[in-house]
Amino acid sequence: MQKITPFLWFDNQAEEAVNFYASVFKSAKIGKMTRYGEAGPGPAGSVMVAEFELEGLHFTALNGGPMFKFTEAISMSIDCKDQPDVDHFWNRLSEGGQPGQCGWLKDKFGLSWQVIPEALPRLLGDPDAAKAGRVMQAMLQMTKIDVAKLEAAYAG
């Protein structure tokens, strides 16, 4: 059993978001959806709370109204094995969203994601400060991370 579960507050798009995220990740499950009844406070029949799982991580989504919005202070980080993996997640999650700098993006619901290839922390963590510095400078010029450009910067 997972001890801590990310709980995502949406205005009224929880069901749409859950379906979208489930379409992006290969290992995804949509669980129980509890709907508002006649007593509200949401429209009767609309999702109140939705449970879902992405890559083994359980989430809860709530249609709680417009009072709260996502910020970059919290983001979901995706560990990608290679450039095709980066491309898949970047392209899908940025549909209708906003690209950011250094592998960050906001999806169409405003949730922030970091799409990070395994090469990035490995190259940035190299004990050779000159190599790591060139990788950092290359990354700072990117929106979506380009592994080949990182490796070229590393090589000098």
C-alpha cells in the first residue's frame, strides 16, 4: 500500500484529466470514480473524486471548483530512458499546454511536469566540472531535452 498519494485539485476537469493521463502512460489504470449526487456541491453526475494509477503510482483527482490552481511549486517528474521516451511524454503532455525551460512543461490542465532523460543527471553529476558545466549550459538553452545535444556538449 502506498503511504503518500498525490491529490490533484481540478476545477471541473478531473475525469477528462484522468482519461488523458491514462492515455499517455503505458502502465495506467483508472479506478473508482465517485460522482456528485443531487445534493452537490458539484453538478449531479459529474465526478467528485477519481482514483487512478500511472506507472504503479496511485493518484486521486478531485473536482473541487476554481478556488485553487496548480503552480510550478509542485511538479511530476518522469524518468525517461532515452530520446524516444522523452519525445513521447513531451509531445503528449504538452498537447494544449505550455512548454517550459529545461525539460519542464505545463499540460493543458496546468499541471507541471519534468520530462527528464536518464542521461541528464548522469552528465550533470560528472566529477569533471568543465564537462558538467557544458552540459548545464546546453540544457539551459533547451525546452524539451535533447540527449544528443547534451552528449555533444559533454564531449566538448
